[in-house]
Amino acid sequence: MLRRQANADPAHGLAAVSMTMTAASFFSACIVPDPRARWSSTPQAERDAAYDSNAAVADSAALIQKRNAGSAAFRQTRSGSLDIPYGPRPRNRWDLYPAKDPKAPCLVFIHGGYWQRNSREDFAMYAQGLLAHGWSVALPGYSLAPDVTLTDIVAEIHSALDWLQSEGPRHGIAGPVILSGWSAGAQLAAMALAHPLVVAGLAISGVYELEALRDVWVNKPLQLTDREIETLSPTRLPVVIKPMTVAYGSAELPTLINDSRLLHAVRAAAHAPGALLPITGAHHFNILDHLADPDGELTAAALNLVRQAPAQADRGRAA
């Protein structure tokens, strides 16, 4: 159940959210039709398609190959501190790209892949946009299902941020942190917004209401529990009053568009700062071009967030 009330936002098609309204009711009122509004009668093939961005984007395989190749080339040519462990599991590693100024802002970017595929290395190229503005960029890895649960993954991200808080200055990263993520990584970013290291968030194309995932292919390795759905759905949790921009592409799947709108509505109801940022024409894969581009809309959103962050954003390092 949603816990807060938000006014309708005609500009973005948001219906009013009431304290007694279920997520399904919210989705049924959205301008972009959402299959979760009639989920109980939706055939299994349509349920699976509702969360399959790879199938929804015709050239997704080529785009993924291009992304991975571009990121591999970037890692070979860009100096940084790579493969630094922050925890005991094999994927508990950081890739750090420190700016010349240790006090420069840092974007922490969490990769996506439905918590069961991809790696931080595959997303290195998206550091370019903010590096061009003199920022640091840091990419954490994390363990994947079915080897671990989503509860474990969320805990790993907090551990990664703990490490960066204490050890980042030794690696040239000591400025305010904007926490970002894409797809499943956006859910992880939303879950870690309260960390004292983080001054603001940039959630991109995320999945924030988890209940319907139990009925689709995504859940086979995850095996989400009732408790995880309740405690790891950012739309169901107390709002963190820090700036967070919630971004999505206008050509994304309706489930992702409406999850973004729902998260923003819940946050707006609590008067939490942060914009809803629809990127016209972007789909689930090319939206990150706006982060790789120094003049991209996501790069601009990050630059704006650091201006909104508290002036005393010394990243929670004060004694």
C-alpha cells in the first residue's frame, strides 16, 4: 500500500496517490497503460514481456555489444584504481576514476541487469560525461542472484559505500557523492540514498515496486520473499529527504515509466526534493548515452544535483 498523498501532475500524467490506494490502482490511472492494472488476468507471455527490455528494443543485442566493447576500451585507456576489493565475495570490487581534485564531486554508478547479470566493467564508458566536468566516478560491483539474495545485494551496496567513505580519500576521492544507478541499479541506489556518504541520488530507468516481479521470469534466480517485496520496494519505504532525480526514457516499457512516476509521486508527497526527468525518445539502453555525453541530460541532472546538495556535504566524514 502506498503511504502518502500526492497531487496529480498533468504534465507527466501522474494520478493522485492516496494513503489507501494500492500500486495497482495507481498503475490503472496512469496515462501510459500499465499491464499491472489488470495483472491477475494478464497472460503469462504478456507478464514476461512487461519486464523484458531486451526484447522490447529491436537492436538491444547490438547496443549491449557496443556498450561492452566501448567500456572495455575505456578501461584500457583510462588510468584509475581498478578491481579494488571492498568485501569478501569475488564481485565485491570497485573501479575508481578519481579527478585531479580529490574534493571534486563523485558519481557512484551502480550497474543494472535485474540483479542477475552484467558487471561494473560493462558500464565504464558512462563515466566519460562527468569526468569531462572534472568529477570523480566510481563503479561498484556486487554479487548476483542466484548466488545471493536481493537482501544480500542491498547489503553489499551499503558495505561498498562504507568502504568508500573510509578509504576513498586514500584513492583521491573525498568530495560529495551523488549516488546513481540504472535499471536494477536504480533500485539499489534508491535503497542506499540514506547512507551518510550520499548527498543526492540519480535513479535511471529503475524498478521500484517489486511485487509483480514474482510472477515473471526475473524471479527464477531471485526467489523474492514477501518480506523482501515489502522492505526492498523503494515505493513502500519511508522517504529519504535528500535530493533525488528520477529519470526514465519516454520509449521505455510502461512498467518502468510508471515505476519512475510512482516513486517520484511518493517522494513528492513527502516534500522530498528532486525532479521527475522524462527523456524524450530514449529507450532502456540508449538513455545512458545521456550520461556518457558531457552535454547529456543525465550529466546535466547530476551537475544540478550537486548544486542542490547541502553546502556542508563533506560526505559524512566529520568526526
